[in-house]
Amino acid sequence: MARTLTRREVLTGSASAVLLAGCGQPRASFVPAAVSITRAPAYDQRLYDIVRRILTEHRLDVRGRSVLLKPNLVEFEAGSTINTHPLLVHAVYEGFRALGAAQVRIGEGPGHRRNTLDLADAAGYFQTVPQFEDAFVDLNLDGVTRVRPRRQISRLEKFYLPNSALGADLLISIPKMKTHHWVGATLAMKNLFGVVPGGIYGWPKNELHWAGIEESIVDLYRAFPRQFAIVDGIVGMEGNGPIQGTPKQAGVLVAGRDVRAVDATCCRIMGIDPLKVGYLQMASEVPWLEQNVRQIGESLAAAATPFALIPEFQRLRLGRPA
């Protein structure tokens, strides 16, 4: 007997996995995840209209709900592209307020710097986001709840996660499009390391690495079923990312409810084969294939901007033998 999909499954984009899980269900029942690629040539006032169009395109209904924005705020070096640009974060903040969200907050828990507000100030957030401190929550110091991973694959049997993230009706991951010297690429899923509180796990959060870095990415991804991602690919980072790489202009924002499909799409833009990225393949029983994604906006071919990879990850390049 077929069962009715819950609102939660539809909202989080997990309907496709549920449909495929049915015994004897034909492949034709698969519902591709919608992922948009939108041209955004610069960090300027055009971003506000671009972001509003993206949110409208994905039909996000957040009226009366709470939203937490999770940028990628890691470290600060003048002139670098390490962090999510504050103008994009403010555009997303205003976009969700315009949609009628009851509460929009910005949260981050950096793994390197203990004083998050000093880091945010140095990265330009205070200057760009009006009353930033009132809207911000330091996830490193937030109250926590113990959560046991669904289908645990890392060596961590439980996580202590911030209540501001767990209690949000929708968690918005706004990472920077970057290569990563341990997992190949850091995007929306890897961005969730910033919700793990340093007040419990320390600085840096090495316990996640000891437990299996890719496995921890997947366990955290499954801990937050209500997500939406907007990846900052306007100027990303290539080479020895996520901190010591060099700027790479891709000129796009990539967005969608299914953050795994968003990350896979970003990988293809970067010239990385998502089928070779370990955490993307661990994250679901449904293998990622190009036909699993319904592309909106720019085509992958038009957006393709190969990012330089360090020698250890040349094997991830699209078209290279595994």
C-alpha cells in the first residue's frame, strides 16, 4: 500500500528517496531535485534582486517561521576569499524577511577563532549588516541538545548541537564555493561543521576529524533535515582551500532544497566529479546521477569554471579515471 508523503519530506526534498525506497517501485517515480544556477557577476546592489528571484523560484514558504542563516565565517585575511561575502548574507537576510519570516537570525561557530564577533567585524559583517550583533548568535557558545545521528556512520555516537540551529524551522547554509585539502570540496554540507559548538568540541574541532571527517559531514547533514542552500560562487577559492587557496571567479549562486544535489552541482561547475567525492556518495542510498537534478537557470555547461586542485585530488577531476 502506497503511503502519503509527509509535509516534512516534501519540504526537505527527501520525497525522491522515499519514493525509491518502496518495494518494487519503478525508477520512473523518481522526483529530481531542483537546483538553480544564477548569474551573479559581482558583490553589489544587484544581489538583493537576484536573491529575491532565487527564493521566489524555489517557492519557499517561511511566513511566520524562524530561519537561521549559516554563512561560512572561518578566518580573516585582508583581500582573501575565505568567508561568505557579508553583502550576500545581508541580501539573503532581507530576502527572507520580505517573505514574511517571523524571525531571521545569523549563526556561526568558527573552528579557529574563539572571538566570533571580532572575526565577523574584521570580515565586514558589522559594516554591511545593520544591527548585526542583534541578529547574530554565536553557535560556539549557544545552549545545546544531545542528538544521536540517524543511521550513524562516523565514530561519534552523539552530537551536542546548538539549540538555535536545531530549533529553526529552516536552516539556510550559505557557504563559499571552495576546494578543500582534506575532502576535495567544501560546500553546503561541509559548512555544517560550523554549527558544532567549540565550547564543547574545542578550537579547532578536531574530534570531528578523528571520528572520520567525511562520515561526520554526513552525520551532521542528516541531523538537520530542514535545509536550503545558497552557495556563494561569485568569487570562490581554488587550490589549497579552504583557507590558503587563491580566489577563483565563477560568477554564480547555486541554490536548492536538496543540499546534496546543490553540492553535486557545484562540484560539476568546479570540474570535480561528484561520483568521486566520498561524503556525497555516503549521504544517501540513492546514488547521485546527473538526471537526479532538475537544473533551473544557467546550464552546467555555461557555468562550468574548473577550479585548480592540489595534486592529491587530481583524481577527482571530471573525465579522469578513478
